[in-house]
Amino acid sequence: MNFRFVDEADCPLILSFIRQLAAYEKMSDQVIATEKLLREWIFIRRKAEVLFVCEGGREVGFALYFHNFSTFLGRAGIYLEDIFVLPEHRHKGYGKALLKRLAEITVERGCGRLEWACLDWNEPSIGFYRSLGAVPMDEWTIYRVTGAALDELAK
């Protein structure tokens, strides 16, 4: 097992992982990302980073993350937007290895925390995250403004 950061030539592979994750989460109809958009936001604007975990030179999992900021801690954190391991490579330690590597990156960069969201119905992932010492933020609710509502708010 080894890790590698992506380069621009990986945009098709990143999009493939995103689509497979969306299918797993029953949200395929929500994917509007394209290779062009990924190239712009990951490599030109540098708003996100992607890490692959590989087996025998083949990418078997990915994590897409970015920096956020905690006013209470007074420093940045890392927000894990997506993590996904191909179904045929699950239960081999790749998910745990990706999270461990992200924790190392978080500490190396002096960040105060690593956090992510998980769908309420995803019991296998919830159990896995809890086994790593992650705790749910039950007292917090995530709010989102998108699409027409975002356009209206921006007026």
C-alpha cells in the first residue's frame, strides 16, 4: 500500500471515484462535476486536495479534502469532503490508512482538527469512524444554501 497526491492528468480518475461514491450514496443524479471543473478548482484555484491510496500501483481509494478554519482554536483544520474505497478493496485497511494519513497531514500542518460528515443511514461507516475515536457532533446541524436559493441570497 502506498499513497500519492494527484496531478492534473488524474482528473478522469478523480471523477470516476466521485461517481462511484455518488452511486454508493444513492446520489448519482446530483453529480454535475466534470473533468474541466475539477481541473479548475483543484489545480488552478487550488481549493481542494486529493490523495489516493494504491495497491500494486493501482488506485483503490481516494480522499478529497480542504482547509477550513476554527475561530475558537484560532487555526486551520482539515475538512474531509469525501473518502471512498472501491468495494472489492474494502476490509483491507485502506480506509483506515487514508484517515491515518490525513491525520498525519493535519498534525504536520499544525491544524487543530480533522472533521467530516457522514450520512445518517451509513451504519457501516459510522461504526468504522467510531472505532477510530471519531465522535458525532450531535448538537450541530449542517445548513446549506445552493442553486436558486443561493442565487437569491446573493442578490
